[in-house]
Amino acid sequence: MNRFVFSPLRSLLLAFSAIALLGTAPAYATRVKDVAGVQGVRSNQLTGYGLVVGLDGTGDQSQQMPYTRQSLANYLQQMGITLPEGVVAQPKNIAAVLVTAQLPAFARPGQMIDVTVSSVGNAKSLRGGTLITTPLRGVDGQVYALAQGSMLVGGAGASAGGSSVQINHLSAGRIPAGAQVERAVPSPLLSGDTLDLTLNAFDFQTARRVAEAINRAKGQGTAQAMDGRVVRVFAPPNSDARVAFLADIEELSLELPTPQARVVVNARTGSVVMNQQVALGACAVAHGNLSVSVSSTPVVSQPGPFAPPNAQTVVTEKANIQINQEGGALIQMEASAQLGDVVKALNALGATPQDLVAILQALKAAGALKADLEVI
């Protein structure tokens, strides 16, 4: 009976084969809105510092987190409550948190946005807590939203008798529609006679095709490719006409150019992803595995019969180091212009994903890998 053995390399090669099959399909058209956006129309990051109250004894330990105690005292003072001199509040149901949010483009006062709440102290859990009113500021220091509400924490945990169980993360959560916008960010959409479309990825061919598609639909001279990232478009001055103009442009179809050959390697996980344009030049590769094993054994040394009275038993360790190197045969790899052939050539080496990372780096250094190698 045949047995199927699963390995990370096998799954990786199957994924490469699937990409190779997909690469044989005809080129497809995409929309302008999928490859470009209006410059200046973007979201903005907001952040703030606040307190979460109502925790079931899982908040910050005030002895180690003095800023939580100080924040509570400042908040009570704003509410008109002053603690007697010498009295120090040490509640365990309060946690200091940082609140972050994304302010969408064209957000107006009164609109609700989601917020993320994260503990900055030693709170055990934020589950069941309520965020009190927290101003959210932009990089300019202005308050753009106010956050408040009950938190949703995806984890759970329990502890008793020195034992504890925890599922997922307990020190961060979200508040859907937890912040109200108080200030709008000015938009450059209606300023000037032109608008700049910014491509998601730098490419001269894509910029030219976007400009050509706009000129075919709206007339010659409407769009001009400024460089490999920006396409400048002449837009109507009226706001309603400009919005309709942009809506039409976003739906225009264009055929994407052939992507640049690229291999992306994740050095931490050993993941390797390559596109259809990757090619391999003729070369020879030998790869061997080197393993080093270090083990230690406790050795007890006792004083001899005639040892001095102050002699003591000493425990030492004996280290054992073994080095094992597997020989790698020199394998000739033929020139390959298709992704499927590249996969077969790499599969012939019998390398693991981690070894594959080192092999690809060596192939690039030798000039045999016809692609850009990006390590993340």
C-alpha cells in the first residue's frame, strides 16, 4: 500500500505548480481603481491615552504602574473629586490603555468609526471593561474624535490555586463604532484644475496604459503620465461633475503589463513565493546539510578518602559535541524559462524550504536566477 507523506516542501511545490498552471491562462483586464488611487484621498491615523474601568480585579497593579494611579487621580480631579492628602488610590479594576483608530477619507463630524484598545500596563485582562471618554488626536495634535464604549475581547481566561488557562489574547480588544468624529480633515479633491492618480506599484508601463485608457474615454490630452507612479488628469471644476468624472475613470478597463520577475523569501518562516516570469539559467548546484548536536551530562566529583576536611562534593557537566554533515551531490540544472520547469529543477535537489532559501540566494549571487530576490 502506497503511503502519502506530507512535507512543507511538497505543499510548497504543489503551490508553485498551481501558479504555473494559472500562468498559462490569457491576460485579463483590470480596472483603474484596482491599480491607482487619487493622491491625497486617504485615511489618517489617530491615537489617544485613556482608562478602561469595570474590570473584575484584572486591571493594572498600581504599585508597579504609577501612571495608572496618577491618571485616575487626574480624572477624579476633573470631575471635582479631590482625594484627601496621603490617600493613594490603588484599584485593581482599572487599566491604562492606548486607543488607536483610522479616520477614513471624507469623514464628517458625527460619523462613527471603530477603535482598537490595547493595554500599556500589566493588566491581566481587559475583558468586560468600559473605555471612558478618550480624545483621539492626529499627528498635528488636534482632537479629531472622541472614543468611549464597552470593549469586545476575543479571548478568555481563568485562574485559581496558582494555575491559569488562557485562550487567545486578553490585553487588547475593539469597540465597533466606538468613536465619534469631531473634526473633518480638509480634502484636496476640489482644489485646482488637475488631479493626480497615484499607482499602487511603481511601473512606467502601467502609468502609460492608465493615461491611454483615460484619453480614449475622455479625449486626448485629458491624462498625462508624469512618471512611473503619477498620472495627472484634468478634471471638471464643478464638484458634482468631478465626482462623476472620477467614478467613470475608476471603472475604465486596462490590460496589465507583464509583471517583473520576482522571488519573495520570508527568512523567518522559510516561505518562498515566485511569479510566472521567473526563469533559471543553466548552472550546477550542490547542497549538503550540516547539523551540530551539543549535549551535556552531569558528573559528580566527590572528595577522596584523604581529602582535606573542607573538601566538598562538586557537580560538573561533561559536554559532548557531535557534527554531522550530509554530502550533497553536484546536480546540473538546465536553463528553464517556465515556472513549472524551475519548480522541477529545484525539486530535483530534494531541499527543504529552509534550504531552498539559501539555494535561491546562491543562485541569485551566481547570476543563474533571472529574477529579483526580495527577502522579508
